[in-house]
Amino acid sequence: MTAYSTLAAPVDGGELAVGVWNPDAAGTPLLAVHGITASHRAWRLVAEALPETRVIAPDLRGRGRSSGLPAPFELQQHADDLARVLDAAGVDRAVVAGHSMGGFVAVRLAERHPDRVQRLVLIDGGLPIPTPPGVAPEDVPAMVLGPALARLRMRFASAEEYEQFWRAHPAIGPWWNPEIADYVAYDLVGEPPQLRSSADPEAVSVNALELDGSVGYAEALAALDLPIDVIRAPRGLLDGPPLYDPAVIDDWRQRMPGMRIHEADDVNHYTIVMTDAGVRQVLPLLDHTTHSDPKETPA
């Protein structure tokens, strides 16, 4: 069984909850940053596939067991929190992987604390998501997240009811596995019949507004000078159209010719990290013992 421990990292306003897999592994650690409504448990399968790598995965401010931490919730704050996580773990530099919004946090970490980041792996995230013309700012979170945002305001009578909600999710249910069940159970907080997701709707809404590359984010990404791998899932949050239109990928390939772009096969935005089929495809980018190239698309 994979060794697992927890860590409380002092940050502004309290402590950030952190999960650590393979805590005694040598070599460069992997700092794994989850998505906008997720928790560190999204990385369990990845960590178990990297037995020779210490995987350090926090619950971001406003999520998981860090949900009680106060604002600010902006990407810069998350990045500074991650630097404190590395301090608490006694790590000088790490490979940093970010899934979904976690990719945006990873980029801000590399911008604000460049000495702490060896290289970046952005998993179906981290590249600005253009807002369609005519969409009002207050409608952006719902446009980007859809049912994921609505779920945060729902209440559930039991853990079984919450699991059934997820089993009916088109991007999750057909690929249900013990690791997803663990992820779902960890997310549930409160008391019946008012059980709810641990993710703070305010924190999620704040971050959803930052995914378009505003507030200097696009410029910060373009200015980075370190190895960056991006891997795109072919299907999105509802197992339908992808989060990233190929035109967006092509635009950033031209803007950052040194960035390596990879295309995953037959996975969606969630299953790219939460199923064996997805992990097999991202693993070569994460494993410090090999770091081979899975499937890079031509420039």
C-alpha cells in the first residue's frame, strides 16, 4: 500500500491541509495542484503510480480541509500558499503539476516564486480560456463551470445520495472506481440532511473570473522561462466538447514555441487524472525517473 501522511502548512489566516504520498521518497518532489472545485484526493491514482516520487498535494484555500480559510482567494494568494507548503515540507524546488485551475495556480507560483519551480506540467488547464463576446462578468462562473458550480449550493441528506449524484455525472459515472469514490466521500462535509461539498462557492466564483487570462495572467504565462508541458483532454467537464478549442492551443503554441503540447486519447477533463487510462498518459510527464515524451503534437 502507498504510504500517505498529512501536513498542516502555516499560511495567512490559518493552516493549509496537505496530503503527502510516498513521504520518504528521494529525488525531486512533485507538487500537485487540484482543480477549481476539487481537493488533493484527485491526485491519489497519480501518486500511487509514482512510488519513487514524493507527491505533495494541498487542499487549496476554500476547498477540502482548507475550506475554512478566509479570503483573498485569488490565484496569487494560492501561489503564495503553495510556497508556504513547500516551506512546511522542507522542499526547495519541485516539479509542479496543475490540473484544470490548478494549472493557473502553478503558473502564478512560477511567476511569483521562480526559484521554487523546476518545471511545469499543465493538465487540461493553465492556458487562458477566452470568454465569448457578450457574456456578462457575473455569468462567467456558470458559463465556465456549469453544473459544477450549482453543486456547491446543493444539500444532500446522506453520503449515499451524494455518491449517487456523482454516479449520474456524465463525465464521472461511467468510469467510477474506488479512487473516485474516495474523492467524493472526502469532499462531503456538514451534517445530514444538510451535507454539502467542501468547496466554498465564493472562492470558486473568484477564481472562475480569473481563467480568461486577465489581471496580467496571460502576460505572466508568456514571460515564463522554464520547461512547460501541456496535455489536453479531448473531452470536457460533461464528457462533451473539450475545455480547450484547438484554436486556443494553436495560439499558445505560436506565442510560446518552447512549450510542449500533448494530446491525450479517449479521456475527459476529470478522467485524465482520476482513471488508470488517464494516468498512463500523464505519467511520462510527471515521473522524474523517466520524464519521457508521451505524444507531442507537431508545431
